[in-house]
Amino acid sequence: MQHRKLGPFQVSAISLGCMNLSHAYGAPVSAEQGERVLLAALDAGVTMFDTATLYGFGANETLVGQVLSKHRSRFTLASKCGMQGVDVAGDGKLVRVIDGRPETIRATCEDSLRRLQTDVIDLYYLHRWDKQVPIEDSVGALGELVRAGKIRSIGLSEVSAATLRRAHAVHPIAAVQTEYSLWTRNPEIAVLEACRELGAAFVAFSPLARGFLCGELQDVSLLDAKDIRRAMPRFSPENHAVNLRLLPRYQAIAQEVGCTPAQLALAWLLHKAEHIIPIPGTTSVQHLQDNLGAAGVALGADVMARLEALINQQTVVGNRYSEQANCEVDTEAFA
């Protein structure tokens, strides 16, 4: 496995997003299946595992801690704060809340450490910038956690280049995590370059376009009732039908290169810049192994250009988030 720099760490060029095991795409997998995927990733050379307080409202951190804590010296552990489940109505039902207040960040970190069964988190992200709290205050609290030895480095998720620079002035930012793939190109506006200038890694989540670029999701009506893609405009039946027209030419390029569609998407990211680290998630050991094979796929400039001309912000139909979710992120948007 190739490695790339992330703050003070060297991590596998393709790492693992753990969210899918507990959150977002329907019912969580069994603990036994989650363990199989996590251990298979570790054995295959994955050295960064990415989780969050939000995922499964703590269940994903608990799973990662139970399975991987005994192997703690073998990998870089990343988690997130600033967005979690809260019993707002007092009825025992947890709802997603964005809260970047320093006191909340400190309390959330303690909960994460306990669930992850570790003394320190290597990379701790602010999952969303709480726009009611100055970014300087939230990052200042994270800096205090670094000085206290609770976390080793700080990351931000879904922020603009301007917000990144404000945060970096308070404390060095090791990584920015944002959705990035052939069909979500917003980071190319400014934040990719800002990361490069500041020496921060860019961690690409949903690098397979939430499964679209795998080529297997043909009928969105089959998605689980709780699958978050049901609320995403790109996956509405009307928009998805239009976007599917991109796949035959995309799959033909994969066949020409001699790789799977998923490997082509990940190889494109790896070739875009040395500071990009994709973190595909999966519930399948077979898909995990396929994804990791992308590190060995070579793409020439001509193939890169053809891919970018085929799938981009002009050819993909529908926004990536609903109007409400768009209001919660701080990334630059294409017109």
C-alpha cells in the first residue's frame, strides 16, 4: 500500500471511511460483519480509519473501539465532533444537532475517547462549522485538547478556503475532509489549493459518488427507506435517470484501462494531487479489496481529461444536498 502525508502521520493512500457500517445507508450491519470489514482493511494495509460521534449516534465509534483498540499501534485514528445526536425534546429520541461550542467539544471528546477505548485520538475533526460560534473559538477548544494530550491533530470538514485560513491562523490544521469525486468537484474552486499551500491533507469522502460510480445502483426505488440518498436531489428518480446516461461511457473507459469502475474513480482522485487521500466506505470485504486495488491503477493525462470532460458539474444533474443540508455546509459552490 502506498502512503501519503497527513499532518505528522503517514497513512495509507486509500484509507477507510467507517460510516457505512453504522449509519446513513439503511440498517447498520451486524457487529460480526463490521468486525470482518475492519480487520480485513487492517490486514490489507489500511492505516487510517475514519469515524465520528454522529455515525450511529456513537455506535460506530463503539464498534471501531471494540474491534480495533487492541491493534491501536498499527493505525491512525480519526474521529469528529461538533455534530451529534441530542435528545432535544426529552423523549429519548436523538436528533442530529450541530454544536461547536467549546464546552460541547470538550465533552464530546471525552465520550469519543471512552467509546474508542483509547487515550488519544490522532486526528479530530470539527464535523461541521457551527455558524453560531466563531470558527476561532471552536478551533481554540480543539487546540486545548491537543495541549492536554487528548488529540494529536486537528481537522475540519466541509469548510471553505476562507474558513480554513481563519482556523489555521489559530492552530495548524492537519486535514480538511470534504466530498470529492468526479461528480462533486466543488473542492477544485479553492479549498484544494488552500490545503496544498498550508500543508494540510485533503481527505475525500464519498469518493465513489455515494455508490453511483460503482455502476451498480440502477434503480433508486430499491434504496432502503432510511437511506440518506433518498433526500439527495441527484438520486431523485428523475435526476438519477438522466445521470445514468453517463455510466456506459464511464464504464467503457474503465474497461479500456483494465480496472473496475470503482477503481477508476479512486485512481482519478489519487492522480489529481499528492495531498489527496480518499476514504471509501463499504460493508463488503470484496468491495474493500476492489477499492484498495485502485492504488495500482495508472492513468495517463488523456484518460484523466476524458473522465473530467465526461463527468463534471455541468453534466451531472441535481445538487448533492437538499436545500436544508446545503445551508449547513461552508463549502464554495459552483454557479
